[in-house]
Amino acid sequence: MYRYDRQTLLSVTREGFVRTRRVRFQDVDAAGVIFYAAVFEYCHDLYVEYLEAHGVSLVEVLKQRQWAAPIRHAEADYLRPLRFGDEIMVSLPVAHLAESELTLGYRISLAGTREVAVVAQSVHTFVALPDFKRCPVPEGVFMAFQPLV
Amino acid sequence: MYRYDRQTLLSVTREGFVRTRRVRFQDVDAAGVIFYAAVFEYCHDLYVEYLEAHGVSLVEVLKQRQWAAPIRHAEADYLRPLRFGDEIMVSLPVAHLAESELTLGYRISLAGTREVAVVAQSVHTFVALPDFKRCPVPEGVFMAFQPLV
Amino acid sequence: MYRYDRQTLLSVTREGFVRTRRVRFQDVDAAGVIFYAAVFEYCHDLYVEYLEAHGVSLVEVLKQRQWAAPIRHAEADYLRPLRFGDEIMVSLPVAHLAESELTLGYRISLAGTREVAVVAQSVHTFVALPDFKRCPVPEGVFMAFQPLV
Amino acid sequence: MYRYDRQTLLSVTREGFVRTRRVRFQDVDAAGVIFYAAVFEYCHDLYVEYLEAHGVSLVEVLKQRQWAAPIRHAEADYLRPLRFGDEIMVSLPVAHLAESELTLGYRISLAGTREVAVVAQSVHTFVALPDFKRCPVPEGVFMAFQPLV
């Protein structure tokens, strides 16, 4: 399983795929900062949007039931707290493709200062349906992530 | 569509089906009190548990695809704020059955003082699958809610 | 407490404040359609964005602790199910101002067909901090909602 | 920063602190299995309950504003999918204490078969308030986690 080390995700200079959003009112917890699990929602939203923007509709994939890409591993490093209303850039600068796996490296920065608040990654395993046996990365997905390899 | 008025939900003396839980760390929003949508999660959790405790497994219902009970209407009145760690009683004291609809009345109270914090209700419409046409309330569900009618 | 009737929210012709978004992968529940509480998140996101766009930063309001606007009542009518990936228009066409209350009427439509999927509303009560006594609608908020009255 | 390797979390025989719960209706995503971020909610719920059960009320900690324990790192490995209604055991079998950090190792198993579905961990950094400078693990917390070291 391919994993990025935290330093790589911090130092990569490529911008990659970026979307700006705000930390929502309800994404904050009782300590007054973003709840740690919320960043995984931001990352997954970006993943869905990246696929869509590169010709792979996850809605269609789920309808066709040919393959699935369950997450095998996820992790995040939190460098500074995010608060309600913070304008953030969620970016996907790097991806790594293996035979039947895809590792995605994410970065969340404050839009104003570009200070990195979180680096994260997810490892997706491709399986053929309905038997859930590992399969090669589907060609459409393989092509979609070429710009980030 | 049958709806309870707020006063009825406040004044009903029957305890009904009750579960105790705590307001979670992440259910709070940037204002430091429970996010208003979270109470609908608490109510739905109780609905699933009520059905299970009265012989209707929603897991099985979803597998069998004979019928569904989408929510047609939901509402809540917020009487006092709830905070992280508050021990609350979520209760389902009343239900109303119509030809193809079920209205459920909920109440959320502080466990210590029994002060009511929220009253809520949901109206479920029963439909036959796969064509989504209205159907009578399934007998198992009809029987399950008799104690609350 | 001022409440819209469902028919008013369905038939109002004013577009009001509109934002387009997609139903998220994780907003869906085990029945394969949007979880009913998720629409309240969409409405609240729009409320925050409306305020921001009309000169009232909720971030600043929370910092200054002069007043708060807790939700006293919320409700939604669900007319058709929404699914993962659906492109929707969340709109705020109408608002009603009273002495110390604000009622907001929302509508969620499919972006393509403009069919209404959900109508919803929330009633906010204005209170002075730190004593939580009712106060008049703050002038900035009062002015902000004039276009929708 | 101390991190467990996945094999350690899989093979540890100590039961530790365990709570049973069910995968909720709304914790599932459009692929029909638990959304990956939901497991972090389950872990955090257990963390709060563990502290409470061992004499540390997070509610009090947040009120007193002497210290905080923001999460610096979190990760999870997903071994098998969880579905709506699955009865699961969320356990905290191991903890590691350092000068100003706490690493918690979690395991989520199916209650029936005890098959492991997820292993996860979180690293908390202790900081004194209001200046957010690193501080030693507070004595109450240090003592609370002795049974798991």
C-alpha cells in the first residue's frame, strides 16, 4: 500500500485540483474548532468533484455496478485549527497509481495566507462487482489521474 | 396529513418509548449549542430502535424492497438549548396511524430536571416498491405502533 | 410565531437568493436517498451565505456576543426524493420580520427541471447576550432581509 | 509522534474499554456502506466516554479552559465494510503516553463474529490555554490512561 509521508504532502509545489470553500457553522465541535472528521468530508467531496471534472461520474459508476473503489486507508495531520467561516483551499496536488490501488494526497490551506492547516491522504482499492475481487484500476480512472501522477 | 400541535406534544403524560443519550461533542455548532438538525438524527435513531424493539427490522425491510416509508414532513420546536454532554431523554410518546401514513410525536428532555428541550414530529408515507405508489401501512408496522396510538 | 403554509412556499414566484449545489455522497442514507435532516444543513448554509452577502458576518456576530438568533422552530415538507449527485437549487425567496423574530422560507428544486423537491422554513428568535432576553431584530439583520419581505 | 502500526492494533489481545453500538441509518453513504469518516466519530465518542468513565469530564475541561488536547494526527485502516444495522464493538485496547502527547489505538469489530472491520488511531497533543503552548499531559488524564498503557 502506497502512502505519502507528511513532508511530501507539505512540500509539493504543484497546485493540482483546487476548490475553495468555507468551514461550515455545523462543522465545528464543542471545542470551537473544526471537528477532525470533517476534513475527510472535504477531501471526499473534492475526490468526487475531481472525478466528475475528469470524465468519471461516480453517480454512473454506482448505477452500473461494474466496480467499486472502497477506501482501505485514510489519514490526516492537523497543523493548525480551522474555525467557522475560515475560507479554505482544499487541494489534490498528487496521486499515485498502483496495479489495483490509488493513493490521493490532499492539502487544506487558509485561502488568505496559504498556510497549510491539514495534509491528508486516502488509499482506494479497486474491486470488481459483484464479487469484490481486486481488479486493475479502470481505464477511465487511470487516465483521469494522470495529471497528478 | 395528520400533525400534532406543539401543545399536545408538550402536555402528553404518557412516557412512551424512551432512550437516554448524551449530546455529542460534534453535535454542537459554532454557537456552542446543539445544531438544530441534530435533533432530527436523535429522533430517527429512536424510530429505528422502536421498530427493532417491536419486531420490525428496518435492515430487513430495506433488503426485501417490498415497501418504503419516506418522510413527507418533519418539524421541531426548540424550547431550550442543549449543550455538549447534556444527558437527554429522547422519547416517542405518541403515534397516529392513517390509511397510508404514520405521524410520530417526539420529545427531548433533560434527564435530570425532565425539562422539555425540544418537541418534534415526523410524518411517514408508506409506498409499495418498486413503483412508489401509496399503500396501506404494513401490518407489522401497524401492530408495532398500537401501544402509542 | 409566524409560519408560512406549504402552499405559499410552493407557489411564490420570486426567485430570491439562490445557490446551486450537489447532493453529496455522504448525505444519502441506507434507503439510498437524501437523509431528511440534510436539507436543514443546506438551508442553514444558505442562511449564513445570505447574511454574509448582505453585510452581516455571522463569524463577527459570534465574536461580539451582543446578540444571538437561536432557531425556535424548523420544518420541511419533502415532495420528491433527492439522490447523490443531483444538482439542486437551494433558494430563499421569502422572509418575514416580526418584533424579535425572523421567519425564513426555503425551497429546494432540481436544477434541471426546476421541480420542487423540498420546501422548508426556520423561525429565529433574537436575544440579547449574555442574558438571553428577547430583543428587537438587530438593524443590520432587519435591513439585510428587506429584499425578501 | 508515536504511532501504532496496523499489525499491533490487529493483534493486541487486551479487550480494553469497549462499547457496543449499531451502524446508523444515516452513517451509510451512496455506496451503501458506512462512510469512511463515520468511524472517526465512533472513535471520538468512545474517547469522550472513556475519559468520563475514568474521572475526566471533557465538559468540565472545556469550561475551565486550562488546557486542550487537539488532535494532531488521525488514521484508520478499513478491513471490511460495515453496513446499516451492523452491531459493532468499538474498543480502545491500547494507549501510549509521551511527554505532551497521547496516542490512542482503536478497533471496531462485528459484535457477532468479532471479525475486525477497522483499526484506527488518534494522536492528541496537550496544550496550555490560552497560549496554546505544549504542556505535560495533565495528571488526571495521565492517570486515566494508565490501564491501557
